[in-house]
Amino acid sequence: MASTGPATFRLDVVTPRRQVVSEQVTAVVVPGSEGYFGVLPEHIPFITTLKAGALTYWKGKEEHHVAVIRGYAEVRGDRVNILADAAEAAEEIDVARVERARERAERRLAEWASGSTTVDFARAQAALQRALARLEAAGKSH
């Protein structure tokens, strides 16, 4: 009888400050720089960069969400390593605080577009992307 392979694989999400996730999971969907990609057990190995977004993983039917802010993903048949600049589990996100950060970033981008200030466009855009990724992860968990 042929083996169907492992039903789970190890998912580790780490930042320079801490380990956010270390779990045996059945599937994960990750915000790659070229678009979201999904991984199941025994996936073909590859390495890619990440963009800000919501990472979703499953432990059976149980769904979990993590906001990740840029970094790298290493996919191997038995594990997925996410090395993120920042990451936060959905249940840790202070939605009211993130909404204020989003509004601030949008205001700065509007000021930049009107030419009325010397706003650092790249910095304001990155702040908006971070806020949107965190809101996406928090919104999926509620």
C-alpha cells in the first residue's frame, strides 16, 4: 500500500524579535511578493520574498491568521519557514490603534499628492501597507 505522505508540516513564523508561530499545520496561504501562494504537505521546495499581508494557516479545520510585514519564505516538503521583518497574530492586534495608523498614513499620502508638504512618500506608503495587512489579518479572525 502506497503512503499518502504526511498530513501536516511545520510552520515557523519568526521576526528579529520573537517567534510568532511554531505549529504543525495542514495548510498555509502566504502573501508572496508576486501574489499569495498556498502550501500543502510535501510541497516542492522554493524560496521567495514576501509583501505585507495576512498569512492564513490551518490546523485541520481550525483557521488562524497572522499579519506579516515583508521578509522571506522558505518552503520545503516538511516545513515552511517565514522570516518576517514584523509579524503579529490576529488576536494580538489592537484594531483601534491600527485604524488610527491607517488614517495617519492616508492623510500623509494625500498631503504628498497635493504637494502641500514634504512627506516621505515611501515611508507613508509602507506605513499604509503595514496597517492594511494588520487590519486584514484582524478582520479575518473575527
